[in-house]
Amino acid sequence: MGDNQGLVKALEKLAELITVKAEGVASPGALVPQPEVIQKIELVPNEIKMEGVTNYLSWSRRALLILRTKGLEGYVRGEVDEPANRASEEWKKWSVIDSLVVAWLLNSLTPSIAAAVETLPHAVEVWKTLETLYSGKGNIMLMAQIEDRVNELKQGDKSVMEYVAELQHLWADLDHYDPLELPHSECIVATKKWVERRRVMKFLKGLSSEFEGRRAGLFHQPKLPSLEEAVAAMAQEEVRLKLTRTGEANASRSAFTVSEWKETRECFNCGEKGHISINCTAQRREIRGRGRGYSRGGYRGVRGRGNSRGSNYSSGFKANLAKLATQEEGTSTTSQGESKSRSQEDNTFGNFAHFVYTGEGEDDWKETWDRNQA
């Protein structure tokens, strides 16, 4: 009986040892490997280097976003307290992460600013010092500068989204420098709605004139839309205008293509294709042919046989000069010459009239006609 009890106790002891081993519980004196204090953390570099007051807000927003991706923004905001026991593993883990954040912050600063805060031991102290020096909260000059930029900003050549992005960036800076502080939450909500209506008006007024029709439609509504709704409406209008301009450009391009028809006929003067002889710039060639005719492109009224354009014009011009000189000589003769000329004309006319109205000369009319023709 006693042997059976001893066997049962031994089996129970063996089962207990097996259970302890399975659960991973070791004896107090055993050496158990401890897990790593912290897993490897990689932070994306901040592309914006903090240079001072001018870009502190952009730098701080980007820095908080990157830290938030790893759950580390509490180290700069003071939300993660330092453990009291520096000998504990918890403190070691906190110290490693805090030092990592400090090194990352220093790498995102310009050398001169980094040298001013590199002696600070913790991330929260570095962050608060930079915020105090460069945040610009309560800076009246910065507020006035941003107000002027907002009032002067117009869309110009920017797209709707580029224009509204610049506006929102300036408004965010203005909210930072001059935050809205009211005692009651209801007042804050009502005031934010009032501010948004003013910003919708500013956004619509700064648009280009091509959005006048759509903008007038929004102004005629009984209630102004929200800023998001106004931006969406103008983005749609921008797409419509682009499609309209594209259609007009294609139509004008088609008309230009038709007007750009090229001549394919062969030039009679030079023999080349692409133009006709009337537009030919080459020297005119002489064309000689049989019979009565004019050279191609010759002047009307200039008779010639096989003459070129230049010779026709020259001979006609000389003939006209000779005729003009003869007429001038006739007008400058003496009165005796004039009476003689008139007498000859009368005789000629008389002979012609006598020939027509009398029967004289009927026998030899052919001879008389040939004499007068000569």
C-alpha cells in the first residue's frame, strides 16, 4: 500500500515537471534568454529641412505625420512619461526610442538650428524648444503678412486644385498664428461656420473669369455651399471647359488642314511640280510657235508672233510712245497746217460720201475702193 502511494506521488511529481516545462516556466536559478529591448524602427527622412520661422509649420506637420506612422508622436508631445526606475527594462526601452527620435529630429534641421538644440537630452525638450523659438504663435507681423497674401491671391494660370491648395495652406498658417479661442464649444462651432462662408467667398472671387457662369450660379443659391462642395463644382467646370477647348482646337485644326492643300500640277514655265506658271518665280522662257498668238502670260492687246512677255510689252510700249509723239506734233503745227489737214479730211469724207450717195463711179467701184483702201 505504501509503495503504491509513493508511486502515485512520483507520477504526480513527474506530471508537474512536464507541465512546467511545457509552459516555459524555469526554476529561479536557471538562465532564460530575454527578448530584445526594442525591435528595429526605421523612420522615413523628413524632406523638409527646418530653416526657421518661414517653414516651421510645414516642417512640424510633416514631422508629426512621419512619427505617427510608427506610433512615436507621444515622445515629442510629452505623452510618454519617462519610467522612474532606470534599472528596469522598461526604462531601457524608453531611452532607446527617445534617443532615436532625438537623432531623427536633429537630422531634419539645418546645421545652425541643430547645433542650438543638440545638447538637450530628450525628444520632448527638443520639440518644445523649437516650437517656442520658431512657431510664431502670436506674431502680429506674420499674421499681417499672411492676410495680405490671402487677399492678393488669384487663380491666374494655376488649376483649380493648385489654387485651392495654396489657399488652404495659407489659411492653416493663419489659424496657427491666430487660433480661434472661445469659452463655449457652441460658439466655436458657429464661428467656424462663419469663417468657412467667408473663405468660400474668397475662393470663388479669386477664380478666373472663365468660371463666371458657374460662379454666378452658386452666388444665386439661397445658401452658399461648403468649401468642399464649391471646390468640387469648380473642378467639374474646369473639366468641361477643357473638353470644350479641345473640341474647338480639333475643329480649327481640321479647317487649317483643308486650307493647307498643296498644288500637284506641273508648271508650264519651269517644269516643276507644286505650282503653276502664274506663280512661278523662275525666269520666263521664250515660246515660239507657228501662227498668230501670244506667249503664255503675255499682256492683252500686244500682238506678236512668238514673242515673249517682255518683248511684247516693250514693242507695245514703243508703239504707244511713237503714236503719242505723232499726236503732239499734230497739235503743235501752224494754223495753215491745221486747215490743210481739215481740207484733206473734207475731201476724203466728200469722196466717200459722194461714193455712197451718188451713182458716179458705179462702173469702176472696185478700183475706187482699192485706191481709198490704199
